[in-house]
Amino acid sequence: MNDVSNAAINDSAAIEDSFSVKKVQNVEKTEKTNWVTGGFYAMGEVGCQLSWYMINTYLTIFYTDIVGLSAAAISLIFLVARIWDAINDPMMGVVCDKTRTRFGKFRPYIMFSPIFLAIFNILTFTLFPLQGVMKVLVCMICYIGAGMAYTALCIPYQGLLNLVARGSQVRMDYASCRAIGKGAISMILSAVAMPLILYFGHSKVPNAQGYFLTTVLFSILLIPCCLLCAWKCKETVVMPAEENKKPTPIREALPLIVKNKNIMITVFSTFAGAIGCMARMSMLAYYVLYVVGDPRMIAPIFTTMTVCQLLGNLALSWGTRKFTKKGFMLITTFTQVAALVMLFLVPAGNTTFLLAISAIIGLTMANENIAPGMMCDSIEYGDWKYGVREVGLTFSLVSFSVKLATAVTGIVTVSLLAAIGYVPNQEQTLAVKTGINALVNLFPAILIAISGISVLFYDLTPKKMEQIYADLDARKNNK
């Protein structure tokens, strides 16, 4: 692999001439964003959200209140699932990279995995007449099965972005469409999920039938969404490194992927930022209840953030063009950090101030969707510098980092809440209120700042990407 790396570097150095400039124009200036393709690509994200929303939002309470699992049993299920993810996600990435079909590399999985995902989602929210160890075991199997099916959809869906477009900004535009789809469906699901649960359950409180039938509905809807994505998002890009070349074995590819600093920066910033955002969102209700002291503010604050995040998603294409991916990521990240610090320092009694800061936080939260564009550029860089572009394996690292962040967030937030002396359903002391304020605003601000600091070392500028594209094309033509 060292010979491949040296040859790749030598090739790139030898062709920095007018031919390179010509290729730059071919890649970056002639390729246009097809917004219809972008819309159909967004349908894949709609399908993913229809799949995972119920699990992310309601599975824990379903396990405790409906199934009757203990906290220890639920923790065991989640722990085993995350351990398996560490094996399953990279394995799925390798499988994708080795796939060669008439439908392409990633599209077959987007066509067929939603059926299995729908089945396992429904099974996960099925109340089986079991007790004891068997009940825990069946719940674990169903949850892990849903996670595996989601991985079989999510990793190919993310990797597809690399093969529906070649240009860096065009890929970012499609990533923006994905973000808009995510924001729109998230708003809809947050508004209709619980009313549907109560309607299907014929009850004023959630019950097993309500959870089950709502999951059935969402699971049925996700299938056509994913099929529309696979139907219209054709894999039109054939990369120089993939023509007539077998996939690099994982034992050779993984060290080079880890060596690619821009990939690792993107993975780490995603991991740290995800912990910060998820920790805040999971604890925000505590802040409103006990620090703001007004339960009526929960809905306005959450709604403001959700609506503004969708507006932020709409601005991604403009912002990344105007300031570059790195620049817009840094601007939005540190703006969010400043807003969180202000929220921690300023007394929480002013409603206008709370909603205004929540709007800023919502707008800047859209920056999580810049990461796919950064990852696409990092993969091109890896091909240029090391001669390796294992797209599926690379995106599996991002997928696993988010799942790991979810597990870490759950453990850390519960532990910190106990550490500050929080007592449920009681009037909290001033010290506890200060601790909740720190957990909801200052703690996420620190993590998000760390995420932003890591992005400072990301060095793929538009000018550098132009040269990388030109060199890769010239390398292909010189063979």
C-alpha cells in the first residue's frame, strides 16, 4: 500500500498544469445541481426518520411502562446493541464496498432493506406474552434486529451521496436537501406521533395497541419513501480508483482511513457535537420545568428550535457556497456556543430572550448536516493521497460514532443529574437548579466548542478540492 500511496502522491505532483485546470472546470463548473434529484434523495432521509423516530423517542418509555422492563434490563439491551454496532457497522460498510450489481453499489440495499426494517420496527413495539429472562431476550433480539436493518439502510444511503454527484458543492446541495427532508418530517412526526398513539389506543394515555399501530403505520410509509429515493437517485459517478479494481481488504483500508486526518476530524467533530446536542435536548425539559419554572414554555421553546432548525437547513446550500463548508461550520458552531453560554449566564425569567436564544440555537443546529459534505470531500482526499476510497466503510465510522454518542449521552446525563442532587417531582434547591442550568447549557457548550476546535484543523478548501479532482482525473487518463 505504500507503493500505491507514493504513486498517488507522485502522480498528483506531476500533473499540476493546464490540463488540471481543464479538469477542474469539467468537474466543478459544468456539473449542476439537479434539485429534482435532491428532492428524491431527501425522501431517503424521510424514510430513515419514519423508521427510527419511534425507537429514538418512545422505546424507553415503552419498555418501562408497557413491557415492564427494569432499568437494569434496558441498560443491558442498549449496551449489547452498542457492542454489536461496533462490529456490525464496519462490516456493513465493507459489504457495500464489495457490492457490484446492475443497480449499483448502494441502491440495492436502499431497495430491499426497508422491508426488513419495517418488520423489525413493528416487532420492537410488539408486546409479547413473555416473562422474566425470555422477555428481555426477545426484546433484545428485536431491538438489535431493528438496528441491523437500519444500518443496512443508513450506511448505503449516506454512501449514495458520493455516487449521485461528483462535484463537492453539488454533493453539499444534495446533503442540504437531505437535511430539509429530515427537518420537515421531524416537525410532522413530533406533532402527530403522540396523537396517533392515543387515537389508535382508544385511550387518554399511551397503551400497547397505540404504540404498535402507530409503528405499523410509520413502517409501511417508510418503504415507498426509500424506494422513491433508490428509483431516482442513480449511481452515475464512476470513480477512477474503482474502475477494474477490487475493493481494498479491510485490514489494509482501515489503517489508511484512520490515517486520513480529515475523515477522523469529521468523525470526531460529529461524535462530540452529537453528545452535546443530544445531552441538551434530553435535559431541556428539566431546565424549563425547574430553572425557568414554567411548564407552559416547553412547547414554545421546542417548537421554536424545530422550526428554526428547518430554516437553518434551507440556508445550508447558500452558507456553504458563501463561506465554504469549514467556514460555515465554524461560524454556526461558535455562534451556538455563544448562545448557550449566554443562556447559562442570563437569568431565565425573560420569555422573549429565551425564545430568541432558542431560535439562534435552532438555526445553528442545522450545521450537523454539513458533515456529510465534509466526509465526501475527505473520501476524495483519501483517494488522492492514499489510493483508497472505501465509501461504505468510511461512512460506517460516522454511523457508529453517532450510535456511540447516543449511548454515552444516556449514561453521562443520568449520572450527572444524580451527582448534582436532583430529586424527581420535588422543589429543587438553588444549587440543584444551577446544576441543571449547567448541564443543559454549559456542558453542551463545552462539548460543541471542542467539536468546533477540531474542525479548525480540517484543511480541505474549495481550491484544494479543485486540485484533487483535477489530479484524480488526470491520473485516470494517464493510465
